[in-house]
Amino acid sequence: MQKFATLRGGLIAVSAAMVLSLSPLDAADEPGATGAAGATATGAAGATGAATAGAISGMQLNPAALIYSSPDKLPWRDPSGVSGVNQAVLHGDPTKPGLYVVLNRFKPGNFSRPHFHPNDRFITVVKGTWWVATGNKFDPNLTVPMPTGSFVTHFAKQVHWDGAKDDEAWVLIVGEGPATITLVEEAK
């Protein structure tokens, strides 16, 4: 696998697919429905548990060419949706070495605590406003808003924390596994 260029290219392609799949739909949330910009809701290629090809715009898709999953069919870790931060693994396995892509959904009022990761992570905000901060002092008033479409890089071994304030926030994370989290002692 090539380094950053391949990873970044993959991020851009996956992010664009997720943004299209999360666009408001004019019709029912079904494959083949078109959004306000005329984009079809096709989801991210390579999604775990993704559906095989179906009819989109009257054409049959070749499952050898792509697979997709609509937002309501994503394989959420907590299908009941009660957890403050829910996650769907779209590609790879974040617990093992190699490329992974996950979608994290923060419920309003939910934040991680100050922590760091062993590897760089590349994040695109695909829905809502995601609030971020650096350092080990936890105070949601110190966070900076990242609106939909923002791109954030969390650098390896650098302390940060993040979450959602008043509205739900969805972020697409691309990284190199294993994706561990190390909590740090919080400043008082």
C-alpha cells in the first residue's frame, strides 16, 4: 500500500460518496432516490454489510464493480441508537493493522474526554457541526466548531477531544489501524 497519497485519495473518494448518501432526499430513503442536487443515494463503496447492486435510475449495477449501503442500512455498533457516540465500520477493521474507515455519530451533548491515538486520523464532517479542542483541559466552552464539509487531521500522539453540542454530528474517519485510544490525565 502506498502511503499518504493513496490514503488521502481514498479519503476523498469515500468522503464524497458518504456526503452524497447523507444528502437530504426528495423521495423516500431508498436506493435510486435522488437528492436536492440530483445525486443518487448510494453510500460508501466497500461498506461492511453493504447491499449488493440494485436498480438506480432504471439501470442495474454490477456488484463486481461496486457495493453500497444507504444510511438507514449502515451496520451501527449500537443498533438501538442509545449510546452517546455510535460507530459504523465501513471498511477494514480498526482493531487490526491496515486501512480502516468508520462513521461516528455523536448525539447532542456528547463529548470524548482528552485522549490521543497512535496514528494520524483524517476526518471529514459529513453532517452537523462537530466541536473540537486540543489539550487536556476538558471544557466544552473551549471547543471550536467544524461545520459540515470541514476536514480535520488528528496527528498521532497529540492530545485532543471532540463531540457535539446542540445538534447531532456525523464524522467520517480514515486511519491506519490498530486504532487505539489513550486517555490522559485531565487538567483541573
